[in-house]
Amino acid sequence: MPSKRLFSFLFFSWMALLTILSLVPADNLDMDGPDIPYLDKWAHLGFYLIAMVLGALFLMEQHRPGKVRRRPLVVLGALLAGYGMIIELLQGISGQQRSAEWWDLTANILGIMLGGWFSLFILRRAGALNWPD
């Protein structure tokens, strides 16, 4: 059984990592490897999907599993989308070889939507997981 604050810690740690990776100069992130088309967009989608799922689990820690409904998830999704917009704006004005891109924001929002869907799936089955009250 997870501890009472495990997902809180994971969610806020993930958001801190996401912020650092998003704002660090692009030169510091160069990685050698295969050239995968649209890797950056897939990374945005994956990072925000994970953020949404961890955020939903964080909400589940704050409330009983049956008490988390769609409205808090929609609010969380909107907050994450706003966060993504702010990060894109900061990248655009930072002048550190980063750029604000509409397609990055689109990938963020798709990740949030997929994460929201997956979160609802998890929350609906939380009772079957014997989640502690």
C-alpha cells in the first residue's frame, strides 16, 4: 500500500523536474541517439500525460477514491494546460535557444487529455485496488 503522501511527493517532484527540463538551455539537453521524427512532441505528450496521472493520484490521496469526480480532474487539466502555456511563453522570451511553439502546446494538451482519460479509468477501479480510506 502506498504511503499517505507518496503521490503528493511524486506529483510535485515531477512538476519540478518538468519545470527544470523545460527551462534549462537547449544545449544542455543534447542527447545522442537515433533520429526519431517528432521526438520533442512525443516527449511533451508523455511528460504531460504523466503529470496528469500523478496529479489525479495526488487528488485521490487528498480525498477518498470514490470522492474524486470529473470536476477536480477538469480543473487539474486546465491548470496543467495553463502551466504549459506559461512554460512555452517563458521559453519564447528566455533567449536560451528555446522557442515557444504551438505544436508543443498542442502535444501538452493531448497528453493532458489522454492522462485525464487514463486517470478516470484508474479512479473508477480504485475501490478494486483496496485503496485505504
